[in-house]
Amino acid sequence: MRARTANRLASAAIGLVSLMAVSGAGAAGLGEVYSRLAFEAADGNGDQTIDEAELVADTAAGFVALDDNGDRRLDRRELQEPDAALFARLDRNRDGSLSFAEVLANKLEIFERLDVSKDGTLSVDEVVAFDRQACTRLATAAKPAATRCSY
């Protein structure tokens, strides 16, 4: 029973993490508690770090969870109308939807930026710091989502 509950929590968090990455929402409105829960969900082996393999697994699970029609692409409807500029930047082949490869490429770029210690893994502190900075950037840009930013 505990494993089933943990899997459900992980699936929900993975979906939200992937949506945040694609939509550019960061942890707006969710704060440090959410960042830590999302980190736990992505930390597949429980070693308090996220390595590249765990990031790929987290991204794949989130992608599948968001792909409502099973076409192996994420369209704007499935992403609940993401930020248009970010969607255009991620849609590298300009076909109007995001492939897993496009989403993963973005996540790997973010992983590189987050890995401040350059040890090939992300700590919870690195993730929380990134989310806090994203929240600050939203507030500075005066985007509507910034009003829900809670760091």
C-alpha cells in the first residue's frame, strides 16, 4: 500500500515537474515545499541526488503522463496553453508540437545549469536555489504567474 501511494505521488509530481519545465512556470505559487517534493519524486534511488539517468526517467514519465492522446508528442492543449515564446523555443523543428527529444534536450540544458557543483548530479539545494531564482525572474518580469510565487 505504501509503495502504491508513493508511486501515485511520484507520478503526480513528475507530471507537474515536466509541465513546469515546458511551460516555464518554475515553482510559481508552490514554493520550496513543492520543489522538495518534486525533487524526492525524481530521486529514483533515494540517494538525495538526481543524476542524468534519473532526470531522463523523470522526464519520460512526465512526458507519458502529459501525452493524453498517446501520439508521442505534446501539443499546446496537452500543456494547457504554455508560454508561447518558450514553446516556440523548445519546438526546434517548428512543427507545432514537442517531441520527447525536444523536451529532453531542454531538461538536459537545465540540468547543466543547475549542477552548480559540476559533479554530474543535482542536490536538493541546487534545485531549490534554481526554483527560487526562477520565481524572482518571474516577479521581476511582472508576469501574471509571479503573483503566485511563494519563495
